[in-house]
Amino acid sequence: MALELKSSDNKIFEVEELVAVQSETIKSLVEDGCADNVIPLPNVDSKTLELVLDWCKNHVDMKLDEEKLKEYEDKFIEVDQAVLYDLLLAANYLNIKDLLNRACQKVADMLKGKTPEQIRETLNIVNDFSPEEEEEIRKENLWAFEE
Amino acid sequence: MEGLAMLRQLIGQLQELLELYGSHPSSLVLPSPSLSPLPHPLHLLQPLPPPPPPPPPLLSQFHSHHQRQQQQRQHHSWCVLNVDDGSADDYYSLIMAAGKSGNFKMLEPCKPPHAKKPRKERTRGKLSGTTNTAEIMEQQIWKDFPEDLFEAVIARLPIATFFRFRSVCRKWNSLLDSQSFSQHCAQVPQGNPWFYTITHENVNSGAIYDPSSKKWHHPTISSLPNKMIVLPVASAGGLVCFLDIGHRNFYVCNPLTQSFKELPARSVKVWSRVAVGMTLNGNSTCGGYKILWVGCDGEFEVYDSLKNSWTRPGHMPSSIKLPLSLNFRSQAVSIDGTLYFMRSDPEGIVSYDMVNGVWKQYIIPAPLHLTDHTLAECGGRIMLVGLLTKNAATCVCIWELQKMTLLWKEVDRMPNIWCLEFYGKHVRMTCLGNRGLLMLSLRSRQMNRLVTYDVSNREWLKVPGCVVPRGRKRQWIACGTAFHPCLTAIA
């Protein structure tokens, strides 16, 4: 049983149902009987959708081979930051748990070496602590800073 | 008579401390008064200047009266106290007098290391923890990162990094209280356990070892009582259960956060030594946990965190021989809601099913020449870790329990080269942790070697020395337990 998915830039992808329902979002549509026509995915562009579908297909194919799957996943996630960002958002929107988890792990790995100030800069977070409060918190958690 | 009971209890505590800290025989004896009348009982209890490592910080050195006359002797011997001598009253008053005089040096609470911010922290971007310098994240891309995905990412940071990032903003600082964050954390697969250790030098705060990063951390758990010694005895789901050295009070806490609870008092009158086990009701501490203590007389109680109370679910079956000579140096092992304890006389294991409340006994002969043995488990298999000493050669061995035959089968040994270090020496071993990854603290007179052993892949690894921040001296690891670092485990 094949489904048709349409990316934000109007490209149509034909996919096996078994592969597509890795996305909980698509799975709900199928179960609700709304998947007879082309399913529009306005939040995912074709480039990203292609990658996502590749992930889903491999997860069906390699389901029983844990080692091979891990190898695939590690290689898959080595992408440019811009691509990673798009993958993350797509995985969130399409509700593909394992892809979302893997992408989040990758982002965590990129963030872990930074200082709190660098985190704020990168993620555009406002520092809502006063200098005294910030100092207090650093002191409380001093053990994590010590080598 | 109450005084005698208290004295026995004190002796028990002292013996325990000696076992913990000394490579010396663990019996305490004072010379009988008939040998030579002492002008003042306090001459027996004199503090000595600390010797070269390891200094036992807890007790004053006791010199036997005879040895005092032999000044040449450099090493420290222990006076032996024989309570059954009948003249218990004399000894009782000796100890009590010593306690009052202040010559008897009890442990003073130690302050945590002075919290002075290291210089390098003040310089932005030069934090020593910045190992990942290669990856520059482009702000253009990430500045619109949706907030609802923050938690999923933060839950996947290394633990120490999480604590560093608490100062980013208020939201990140309050994640430990967030239910949704808790759920994200629960989804992250569990890695290696960490080890909460008590060092000889500072029994009032733990030193925590992270085997994944091979780093020691020294958080202060301000809620633990610092005027008495508490030792970790069990752990489950990221929580560690502590028991004070007098075996009176239980405390449960998450060593990483400040989540802490003192358990209600037990319904016993005499605080004798107990073995302790801990299990989770479900998959995490949200479902509650249970703690069991059992004593040599077959008495036991179970604490239920959901009810916050102790209950006595019954009696030990008569098939289990009393007194129950429990191996107190071995941690209990928990598999599928059943706790396993080592016993001797007869040698074997007793188990308690925490769900159904059933005790069972298994008679299992111990390997020969075995000392300092403890139980462990890996993937449902029960293991035994211990020292084999034969003809001055000591080796750490690992056995697995053959369930069909109820016999121990040797499955691994510490690499020979490492064992050679202990040739001809008197070695004590403490095993920290009891599941999957174990930390072994091997102590002889002059040295303390730390090793981790991964049961599933049979890997032996050396552990870097534990040094307090801004310190230089290696700390001696006395005891401790493994625990799963869990940010959201609540006591």
C-alpha cells in the first residue's frame, strides 16, 4: 500500500505505508482514514523530506540488525548544521521519535563544550539572572566546573 | 544490663570502623586490669600524631600498656577490649571517662573545600571543560530553535554539563522541578553507573566518580547530617540509601541534586548491625521504592516510600538457620524485585522477594582461600567478587553462580601484572557497586589501587586517583556504592 506525500515545495513522494507510518503524525492520518489523497506536509521541504524518508526506510529494512542500524544512524546524523536543524524540526513535526532523539543527542553533543554565555548567544536566550543570582548559582553547582 | 548493651554496641561500631579503615585485625582488646594497675585510665587512650598515609582519622591510637614500654615500635597496634571478661564495668567506665575527657578524638565535621572561583572561570570561552572547541554553532541557524525542544536536548547533555548550564537562565535552572523534563530524562537510555565513595580523609562528604569521563566530582550534599558518619549501603533508581554508623537512622538522597529524606525511625530498641537492600517498585523512583533491613537474629523490616513507614511483613521461615551470619561487607543484590544477601554458617545466599514477601535460602559452598567477597549481578546472573590468596600471591577473582548446580564457577581474574603489585602484601578489598560495572578498592599498607570491572565485557580498567579540588594528595577510598546518575530521582 503506497502513500503520497507532498513537500512544502510541491514535490510528490510515493512511499510504502509501512515506511511512512514511522511518523506518528502520518500514522494518525492513516488510521483516521485521511490518507487516501496526497498528504500535504507544508512544514517540510523536499530536501529534508527525502532524508527523513531515507531514515524511515532504513529503519524498516534494518529493524533486526541493531549493529548495522547504529552504524547507519551515526553516519546519517553527520550533516551540516543547517540540515540538522531542518531534520530536527521535521522529526518534531512528523513525530518520528527515534530521529528526533538522535538529532537532539547530536545537538546536545555540539552544545556540551560551551560556556553558559556561549549557550545564550547561540540559542538567543536572554539572561534573566542578576549578576549576584548568577554567581550564587555557579557557586551552588561549582563541583561541575571543577576538573 | 543497659550499660553492657551500650558497650557492646560501641565495640561493634569500633570494630566496624576498623574493618573499614584498617588492615589490622579487627578485634579491640584492652589489657585486663590485673596485669598492671593504671594510674589513670586515660593513659590508654592517647591521641598520636598522624603517621604517614593512611592516617585513620576516626579513632585515637590505642597503645597497649606493654607496648608503651617498648618505644622502638613504630607501627600502631590496637588495644584489645574483651567484654566477656566479666569486669565489664571497669571497661565501661574507661570508655565513658575517655569520652568525657575529650582525649578520645571523635570525628569533627569537615567543611567542604573552600568555594573560591578558579581564575579561569572568569575568562569567557576558556573554560577547561571546553573540549569540543571545533564545533562552532552558527547563531543564524540556531537562534530560532524552538523552546519546546530545549528540554529534549538538555536531557541529553552530560550530567556535569547540565549543572554548569543551570546558570544560563531561570528556565534552565528550574528544569529539575519540571515534569516534562523528567519525562525526557526517562527516555534517555541509561549509561554507566557512577560511584559514590567515602574517602578515609573526609568521611563527611562523598567523592563521586564518573567512569564514562573518568573524572572525580566533589559535590556537597548539604542536607546529609555532618556531625555523624553516614555510610552508603544501597542504591536504586538514582537514589542512595545511607545508614549512620550507629545503625540508627536511614537517609535517602539523590547525590546529584538536593533531594533528601530522613526515613522515620525503625521500631527496634537495640541498634545492631544490619544488612540493607533497596528496590524500585516500577521503573523509576516515581513509582516508589522499598528498603529492607535484616539482622543476624532474623529480624527484618521493610520501608515503603509510598506510605513512608516501616512494616514487619512476618517472620523468617524456620528453614533459615539462625543466627543469620550475614556478610555485611557485601552489598545486597537486587534482581527483578528480589534481594539476595550473602551468608555464612552455612555458606550461601538468602533471598527475599520484596513483592511477595518470601524468604528463601540457598546453600552454596564458597571458593577456598577466599576473602573480602561480595555479591554482584549482571543481566540477571549472580556473581561473586573476591580475593584469592594462596602462598603470598593475591588475585582478584570473579565467579558466576551456576543456578543448576548452585556452585560458584570462576569466570575471570584480574590481569596478572596488576596482581603482582600485591604479592606478599596483606590486601583488603572493598567492592563498590553490585551491578554491571564494579569499582574495586584494593588497599595494602602503603597503597590504594582503584580498578573498575565491567562484568558483561570483562574489561578491567584503572581508575585515576581521587584528589580534592585544589588538593594534591590522593584520597583513599574506603567504601561506597554505585548509583545511576538521575537528575530527576526524588527521595
